[in-house]
Amino acid sequence: MSLQGKHALVTGGGTGIGLAIARALADQGAVVTITGRRAEVLDQVAGDRMFGLAMDVRHEEEVVTGIARAVEARGPVQICVANAGIAVGRTLQKTDMDFWRDIMATNLDGAFLTIRESLRSMLETDWGRVISVASIAGLRGAPGAGAYSASKHGMIGLTRTYSEEFMGTPYTFNALCPGYVDTPIVERNTASISQRTGLGAEDALKLMVNQNRHKRLIEPEEVAAAALWLVGPGSQSINGQCIEIAGGQT
């Protein structure tokens, strides 16, 4: 597979799943714009075929101007990976509106804005792929993480809707739905669970690992491999799908 001449944009591309996807796309010849809130993080991983763009997906103006600059510098976005997100859990009665809105602004509003602005240039080309990095929590819910789960359900709804809206065109829309992935988010959540429950770090980690059907953390490269499949040859009939990456049936 060659993605030579294709411009990919990956939000949240400086760490974790986003970085793994960005590197996989670059390895196949794409030129990749990686975005994130912290320029210093992007600068550490940017390099050959990967270019950092400081951009906060919660703010419409930053997304509009940021993606426009990326298009001006590297051409139309033909692979859009809406990956930026935060994963923090709170029970219902501990969920205030500021917390709720921050989750929604990052995970759901950010995905919507990223897709909308990427499509402006993508629709001027004859091929495009949009991938939303959602979650298993967007399919089955996650106790103690209502805001997060709702935001990921919303991402899946957006993805399915746009797949219908652009049906019959050369643009496809799919969602990746991983379980717990070995990323810094899991490290932070381990500490958070330990603090809330009094469990040791090992037991707190097991709570997450055991949610994956095969009882191990998923590697970011496994998610990246699924993304490569969705942009590769023969992917044109994969549209409006939620690809579960969770070690078994959910």
C-alpha cells in the first residue's frame, strides 16, 4: 500500500493512539499533520513526513484556522482521523456541568469540527477517508463514566450519519472502537482509580485490563493497523461501521 501524495490530519496525534496512527500513515507515504494542545509535545515527535500543529479542538476558530493552514501548507486533507479526546470518569452525582461540557467539547464537538473543516478540502478531491476514534464505551456504556460514554456514543452517531449523507461518493466514514489501550490515559486512570478507591496500582490497573475480553491491554499499534485497513486498497465498501478492537465480543 502506498499513500504517497495523500495528506492526513490526525488530531491528538502527539501521543498514544493518535501518534501510532500518524506514524503508520507516514510509514506508508502520507504526509501527516498532527495536532494537539501542547506544541512542545508535537515538536518531540514531529519529523520526516509528520508536522505539528498546535490546535485545541474545543475552540471552533482554532480548528477552522488551523486546518486551513495545514491545507495551505500540505494540500487537501484526504485522510481525517478525529482522535483527540479525554477519558475521565465520574459517577452521575459527581458530574457537574463544567465537567460534562469539557468532555463534550473535546470529544464530541472536537470531532464534529475536525470532520467538518477537513471535508472542505476533501470534497475537492476524488477520494477521502474519515476515521473517528471512538470507544467500546460508545457502544455499551461504561459505569462511572457517563459523560465520556455519551460523548463516544455521539461520535459514533456522527460517523454513521455522515456515512449516509455521503453515500455513493468516494468518501467513507468509519469509527474505531477500542477497549483499554496501553497509553498514558490508562496510566492516569490507574492513579485516579487508586486515589478514589484506595486500591493499589496493580489492582486498579486490573479493573481496566479485565474489561478487555482477552484480559490484556491493547497496543496502540493494533488500533493503527485497523486504521490502515480503512484507508487501504479494497476499503471502499467499508462505510458507516464501528470496528471493535477489544479482544472479543462485547
